[in-house]
Amino acid sequence: MQERRILGIDVGASGIKGGVIDIDAGELINERIRLETPDPATPEAMAETFAELVRLHNWKGLIGCGFPSIIKNGVAYSAANISEEWIGRNVVETFSMACGCPVEVLNDADAAGLAEMQFGFGKGEMGTVLLITIGSGLGSALFIDGKLVPNTEFGHIYLRNQKKVAEQYASSNARKREDLSWEEWGIRFNEYLENIERVLNPDLILLGGGTSKRFDKYDSYLAIRTPVRPAQLLNAAGAIGAAVYAFQQSRK
Ligand code: BGC
């Protein structure tokens, strides 16, 4: 029988987190370990931290990895919050050579979205569902009738009145950097959602990432037509989705 436990690793701009995932239950089955993302987040330094996490889990087998970049055929096509040296690098090769295990890679927000659609509040949701992850950057995962449209970057749309991309204005990093109150940030985030709604008209928006846990702090400032809800799966969503993705790829 095919292995139904896979190491899921969520590589982020501030932390590299992972745990062994039971892909049927969509749950972590051991303790999730978090290591700091090296600064600068170059391919060599990140590969070393990635391999260290694999060693700490004493893992030898398939690994699913969410990575904060546009990913096509294993190659990174953008680097908003990591070193630009990643652009054009094959993430699959870089990580699998460093840890000696086969690795499947997809965008980190897409990974979190896959988990939320399979095991969280997105389950059974038809129509256009957008998951936005709020963290160092703003990530997005778009689903049409449950099917992922990979590599959307709705965190990089230009805001009409701001002359900057959305994640520089309304991410969790922007809130911390500018020391914004929840009200100030909530108003900004609502402005961002208005821009999304104007062009996409989704049926549901789910919010993931660390800031989704604080939904009650800014919920009252969100005033768009589209229903907006915090995601159900919190910290482990990226690792769970990455593991599920790796399993699906291994069966192709
Ligand atoms: C990146 C996305 C990523 C998001 C969350 C953005 O800066 O462009 O690819 O999904 O951050 O990590």
C-alpha cells in the first residue's frame, strides 16, 4: 500500500515549519517544528534549514513543500519576501539535493488553500472561493468549483489609491512595521478586499495565516458584499496542503 503519511513543510519568509501529516485525516501526527528562516533567505541558506528540519523529524521519504513564490514545474518565478537569487532556481532540486529525499513543491498559499478546501471551511464550497493568507506577505489561492487555479498573486495587485502593491500596505508585516492599530489595519485590509471584489466577485473569501486567528479584532471593519470568514485550519494548513499535494503528484 502507498504511504499515507507524508512530511509537510511550509516554507515561509519568517519561519520554516513542518510535521508528519496523515493525509486521510488532514492532521499533523507529530509535533510541528518551526525553525527561523535565515536572513538573507538565499537558496543555500534556506536549503540548509530545510534539511535540518527533515533531520529533526528523522524523515526519509516523500516531502510536500509550500514555498512563497510562483512555482512552475518546480522552478521559482518570483521572490517578493525572499532573496532574489531564488528567481529561476529549481526549488525541487535545491531542496531534494539538500535533504536526500524526493520533494514536491507548490506555492505556499495554494498549499494552505488545498488543505482548507479539503478539510476546512472550504469543504464542499462550489463557485469562486478565494483564500487569502495574511503573513509576511499576502498570498492567495483561487478555487473554481473546488478546483485550484494555481499561482494567483492577488497580494500583488496595485491598490487604486495607494500606488503600491497590496502586501506592502495590508499584510501582517505592514501592520507591525507601521505599528497600526487593529482599526487602522482593518480599514486598510477592507480597502484591499474592495479592490479584489471589484475585479473578481468571488462567492466566498477565507482568511488564513497567523492574522486569521485575530479575526474578531478587525471583523467589524470589513464591509464588502462577499462573505468573509477566517479559515478553519490555522497554523498547520500549509504543511497539510503540501503533503496532500505531494501525495497526489506521486500517484500521477
Ligand atoms: C508571494 C506569494 C506568497 C505570499 C505568502 C507573497 O509575497 O509573492 O507567492 O504566496 O507572499 O507567502
